[in-house]
Amino acid sequence: MKAKKIFIISLIIMIITVVCMGINWFISPFSDIVIRIIGGIMLIDLFVLSYSTVKLKSKRN
């Protein structure tokens, strides 16, 4: 159950960061420091998302 909660939270964070990147590209550019922070959050979240996905898949088998 813990891996599922982590998966859902990290998926929500990933969606938020992708939306922020889309806003940066198509609507209004953010400052450099904001882009770097969003990128760092996205990199950390990508690791957590992949880890929780593997944990969920291994529990099902």
C-alpha cells in the first residue's frame, strides 16, 4: 500500500512539472532559476516514480 501512495504522489508531481514546462514553452517563459528548480524536481521525481513502479509490478507477481 505504501508503494501505491508513493506512486500516486510522484505521478501527480510529474504531471505538475510537465505542465510547468509546457507553460514555459508555449505561454510565458520562466526565469532560469525556476527552470533549473523544476528540472531538478523532475529528475528526482523520475527516480522515485520508476522505483515505485518497479515495486508495484514486483508485488503483483
